[in-house]
Amino acid sequence: MSGLLEEMTEKARKLNIPLSVQVDLTYRCNERCVHCYLDHDDHGEMSTAEIKHLLDQMAEAGVFILTLSGGEIFLRKDFFEILEHARRKLMFCVKLKTNAIMIREPEAARIRDLGVESIQISIYSHRPEVHDGITLVPGSLKRSLDAVRFLKSQGLRVILANVLMAQNMQDYQDVRSLAAELGVESTLDPTITPMMDGNRSVLDLGIDRSALRQVFRDPALVGNVEEFCAIAAPADDSTLESLPCSASHTTCYVSPYGDVFPCVQFPLPTGNVRKQKFIDIWRYSDQMNEVRSIRMKDLTTCTSCTHVSSCSRCPGLAFMEGNMRGPSSQDCERSFAKTGVPSANMLAKKRLAENLVQIRTLSSVVGAAGAMA
Amino acid sequence: MSKLYVARSLRVAARGLDGEMMIMSGRDSTLFTLNRTATILWQAADGITPLDEIVQQQICVKFEVEPTVALQDAESLARQLAGHEILQISDQPIQQPTLAAGESR
């Protein structure tokens, strides 16, 4: 984040202004990515008028950065009408997240004309058999990369977003090379989000501990490995008084059905814009204010952890594990992969597992006693 | 001296925050903040009202400033903002689609 944006974000936080909001326009999608956490059926998306009204309210509330995502945003027939409203009338800084397979030259030109800040496109591999094997749509890599070229030729900022899984682990360096070749940026994220219904089976698609360790020791990704993987200094008072993340402080998320959440990865319902004003949910929702009240010192387990001052702990992932003040196991794994030092959560689980072994021993004793009787 | 007309660029993003304007350049995503005086100029930059009228009607009435000095400063600021492509300037009125000025509460 640039210094000025950081300054503006801090100002927005003090004034309780939602500076950055992601709105998912639809959960429908034309790809079926194996790791996706969404239910792609339409359960009653907001209409064009409802979305425009929401955007009007968001601009009034001070939202500056608007991320339009999905699902696949181009499946909405009114997508450009919404985008034009967001840009021409409301002057949002608009970022798009898309698989881009519906973007051809005319769409790219229109996106340029409307002054979109950036377009993030999911690319999982440079090899069609791997990328298309993840999206489950034959030919999707070619179409997405064609779109990257159309957008790039319009002078737009394009970012290739790669989610790291066991299936594409060996290709991340080539995706980065491909991005460089295309003259675009790239990101890499090892986070797999549980399904919206709480099903965590997709997490099995993620990379294992040794692969994560390998990624964190790749200087091309992390820069100075020694520095990146160093154990952080113990938490001081200012760390313990700090905020876990920006969710509910300067950012939030709105689903295609109008439900407002602290973040796209934090499925705690706080209100619905079909029933309440956006600003009232933001300011007065009990749930939003509960998330807002949490400081690092309030976290159970994590405050006693070696990694508390450097951990990437996601409160939303912690919430999905059952406690928004608790640890997020995926982030514990990251801290462990970086430093080799287990987190307080991992140590607690290990102790629990040892206790479980004792219970098994006890039952086997009971069994033996029964046999003797 | 010929009139100078100013219009907000179509390609920027803009939002008011605590009386100041955040502007993101459409050219390279550079973020700018405008102070209160520059924010008044930005909000009044409709492409139709000449800069000297904006200065007289909007700036001189809100700040105790000599009109000639205020106009010189405003011209310099307008040219600076035009250099970053966040404002258009012309000696003719600038026609463009109706734009909001990115105001918020």
C-alpha cells in the first residue's frame, strides 16, 4: 500500500468510513473451479436498480475503492450498465475480478473507456491441461490469456491471480514468467477458502507443509528469505492494541443477494441492503461492531503465540473454524512453514491429541478388564 | 487575458474524505489528495464555468484572499493537475458527459 493510501485508510478508520468494498454481482459462473467456495445457483440476485441504489449509497458513505467480483461478473447482462454507473456517475476506483473468458476486443476497449483501475484474472497454470483441469472448462486458459492480451493492448493494468494448490504447485514459477512475458503483474496465494456452507473438504486441495515451506524459501517470491522467515520479535503493547485486519474497519463485502459481511472471507451476516441502508448496517450492526471491537490482545490462544506480531492470521478463516477470536489453522501452518516453530494453536492441538491417545489407552484397559471378567 | 476552462477528467477516481478530495489518476493509479481550496476548484470544474468565475464565486468568498493572487494560484494548480491528467484545461468550454464530483458525506 502506498504511503498516501495508508494515510487515507487510517483517516477513514478514525472516521468510521468504509473506504474499500467488494460487491459480488453474481455467484453464477462459466467455470467450475475445483477449489471454489461458492454455490453457483442464483438464489435471487439484486436487480440492476438495486445494485445502482446500493452503489449510490456506498458513494454517499465514502466508499472509494469498489471491487466488482463474483462468480463471473460478465455473466450479468447489465454488467456494463453497472460499471458505467460506478465510474461515470459515482467515480469509484473500480477493480474487477474475472476469469476474463468473455472479454474480447470490444469489451476490453469499453473497460478502458470507463477508466477501470485494474483487472484481476485467475490463471492457475501456463499449461492448458493443468489450468483447464482446475476450471473444468476446456480451452479456458487460451481464452483467458487472449483476454489478457486484449486488455493489455488497451493499456490497462492486468494482474494474474494464481491460487496455489497441489494440482498446480509445480507451475507457479512459469505463471510468473508468463506474466512477465505478457507485461502484466501476478500474485500468488496459497489460501483455500472453505465452502460457504461450511464444508471444508476443498482444503484438501491445498499444498502440503513441505510445499509451503518451499514457496516461502523462494527468493523470487519473498525477497530476502532469511528476513522473511525470521521469527518475529515478541509482541509489544502496541502490537497487542492493534487491529487484526481491516475487515469492518475500512472494508466490507456485499453478496449478490444484498447480504453485508465484514469481508468476502468472513461470512458473518451483519445485515441486508434490501432491508436496511448500507450506512446503517456499517455503523450500527451489532455484528459489525463486535468485529470492530476486537484487538490483538483479545485473541484467544494467539496472544501467547510466538508468531503473534508477524502472523498473517485471517479473522474470517478463524470464524469459519468456529471462533472469530481464535486462531486460523491455515495461517498457523504458514507461520510454521516460514520459521519451523509451531504456533501456540498447533502446540495446543498436539497436547489435545496426546490426551486423546490417553483416552484410547484407558478404553483398551477397560476392554482388557472386561475380557478378564 | 483569455478565459481558462477546467473540467474533471473522465478517467480519474475521486471521493471526498473529511473535506479533502482523494483522486486516483487513471493514467498510472497514482493517488493524490487535494487540500480544501483545491477541492473547491475540483468540484467546480464543470468545463463550462471559467476559472476566474470559479475563483471569484467559490474561493474568494470562502477565503480572505486577493482575487488576482487567488486566480494566479488557481491557474498554476489547474495546470499542475492537468499535467497529471486529473483535470482538463482549455481556452474554450469543455463539453463532456455529466459527471459527479465524487462528493460524499
